[in-house]
Amino acid sequence: MIRNVNKKIPVICQTAFAFSEDKIKCYRAGCNEYVTKPINNDELMEKISTYLQ
């Protein structure tokens, strides 16, 4: 739904599933990035900061 409103808004997928096929599903769904639980704050902030520049 976000992509229908504004295609430029970055979407970060958060999931408990860490398998490569789950990552592929997130990208195919239109996500820009992917993070798994438990959340690594440094990793998440790094991914967010790439879109704030």
C-alpha cells in the first residue's frame, strides 16, 4: 500500500525469519531493506541512515 501512495518512501522489512528465501520474499514484496529479530540497533540505524542522506 505504501508503494501506491509514494514509490520513493523506503520500506524496511522486520521479521523473525532469517532464511534467504524469506529475505527474497521481502524484496519481491517491494521492501528496500531487511532486518531480522532480535533487532540489532546498529544495523537498523545504518540501514535507515542510508535513506536519510
